[in-house]
Amino acid sequence: MNIIDELEWRGAINQQTDEEGLRELAKQKKIGVYCGIDATGASMHIGHLIPFMILKRFQLSGHNPVILIGGATGSIGDPSGKSEERVLQTEEQVQHNAESITKQMRKLFQAGESESNIRLTNNLDWTKELTLLEFLREYGKNFNVNTMLAKDIVASRLEVGISFTEFSYQILQSMDFLHLYKHEDVQVQIGGADQWGNITAGLELIRKKEGADAKAFGLTIPLMLKSDGTKFGKTAGGAVWLDPELTTPYEFYQFWVNQDDRDVVKYLKYFTFLNKENIDVLAEKVLTEPHKREAQKTLAAEMTKFVHGEEELQIALKITEALFTGDVKKLTADEIAQGFKNMPTFEASTEEQDLVTWLVDLGIEPSRRQSREDIKNGAISINGDKITELDFVVKAENSFDKRFIIVRRGKKKYFLVKLVSKND
């Protein structure tokens, strides 16, 4: 299947500048394709991942993907649809962000491995020595202000105002496309639906500089919305990050496994590398056996493995099973820290204390009477063991690595207790 046909089946194409021309080019040769991300943060979130899944598909189809890290464009900021200007970051922060994102990209695209054909670039490399006069004469002269004002992303900001810095962003991104076309044999730029104006501006610059017959193409992806009309990738806790320090692999897995039945097949097509036959089988199971959530589990496993690797996937599955069954004894302290990150959390000293009083002092139980009643009724578990003795003593040596104690009240209510010594 031609890569363009596959992208259409997966629902991954919003607009193309020349559909037939790009399809024909993909038949004739391995094409250079690029997608960029500005170094405005130290980690990508899954919203950033959306266009790079398309770039990954080009890589797997044998084409030549180029990742552009926006060290230059990230220092000024893309004029987003928001009314306020971006806060400019320091050069040091942008450099740190670029290094962090580059590391994430190398992992996702297996850059540096023997069969990898990925190239990573930073647009700061070809802009940092550019003088103001060179910028105006070589590039600014090719841009009509009226045309720039008509671009959707700029037009949406005219009422509230836009600085010259952000207004000039599309010139810098156009310069990127031109540079990669001339020096990296790149013919295609991929971007989100909101990048259409920037992409077409780049194509116009290429044709002015390289001739009207220059073979360059633009492709945008649809805006990813959930079935309820809200934007994909956001949770009550905020963005879902690729950095495991910001969003743990367990949290990452849970995000995907909790997707709505109405959305999961769309996400399987878009985010996984499963073929049509496998996805069709899972789509049928969504209809006939929705309670098993097999499609969601497959989606979660594929995405967690892709972003974090097989080892972290197995840890996420282990934590999930432990929480479902209540058998938390098999978990390590580090797995406890990951799986219980967002559970109600309390601190307690490492000194021994009777369980009845301990639960009340922490605030897990409202009174000693209720505490005793729940213990006698078998409603309290400590580290996975049901406790029914009223004289049970909580000891640090019975904890997870003298760091955590897990309390479960009833079947589903978990509490994380962090042990703190008097010297801490």
C-alpha cells in the first residue's frame, strides 16, 4: 500500500498541497520528509507526538525522515491561537529544552541504530550567524505583508494584536523548509492543521528561490478531537507527558487504557503500527465484547512500549494487576511510588504504633470507634494483608523498603503512607 493511501485509511490526512503529485513521488523514490517541534519545553506531550507518528510511518515505509528541533523558532515562539504572546525563554533554557527533546526523539526513532535512517537537525545552526540585513534582503523581500496577514493563525490575532517577533515566525519556518529542501533533500513538510499557513508560506519561498517547478509538498494532519468534542491529550491533571518523571509509564498506560469505546478504534489506526486486519478484529470486539476492553488494552500496551519500552510496559502491567487484585505485596518500593503517585497520601513516623490509633491520627479513619469497627469487619488491609486484630502494631520493618505502607479500606479505596524518621 502506498504510504499516502495508508495515511488516508488511518484518517491521518487533513490537507495536501498536491495529493496526486505526492502520491506519485512516493511511488518513484524514497522521499525526504520533515516535521518540526520548537524547543519551548523540556519534554514533549502526546499532543506533540501526533504529527511525529506520521513521520514514523514514513520512516517504517523506507522513506527518509528529518526531525527539526526549533532552537531558533523556539526562542521566539509560534503565534498560537491564544490571545497572549508567548513568554520568551532564555537561551540557556531553549538549549536545555532542545537537548531534552532531541534525546526523546532519538529514542522514538531509534536514531543511531544500524538500520535507522532518521536525521536530526536544529534550525539554530543555520540562523544564528544570519545578520538582520541578510534576513531582510534574502528572505523578507520574498514575503508580502498582505499575504502574511491573511494566514489564519495571524488573522486570528489581529484584534488583540501580535508582535513583529511572532509575526515573523512564518518567515523563519519558511527558511527552514527552504534550507532542508536545498541541503537535506527534503521534499515534504508535515504539520498540524494549524500549520497550514506556515507550510504553504515555505512552499512559496522554495518556488521563488528554486523555481516554479521545484517539487515540494505540504501535508497536514487533522485536529485530534475526542468523541465528546473536547481536545485529545488533556486530562484532569493536565498534559500527558513523554518524560517518565512528569507522567509515569503506569499513568501513561492508564491514560490509553481508559479511552472511550467511541474513540479507541480511531486511536488504534492513528497511534499504533498494527495492520488493518488486526485493527478490524479489535474493532469487532469493541462492538461484541466491550466489557473486556481488549482494544483499549492493546492500544495502551502498544503506546507504552513505543514511548517507554518493553520493560516499563511490563512494570505498568504489574502495577495495574496489583491494584486490581489488591495483591500489592509483589510490588517494589519504586513501583509503589509510580503506581500510587496520585493516591491520597499521608506521612507517618517510623515509630511503632497500634493500628487503631494510627489510622485515626493519619485521617484515614474519622474516629477510633470507626477504626475498630472497620478492622474487626476485615475492611482494612495493610500492604495487601487483611488485618482483623485490634492489637495489630504498625512497624517500619513491615513496610516497602522502609519507605511506604499501603492501606486499603474496603475493596477499592487505597492510601499511600510515606514513612518519615524523626531525623528527616
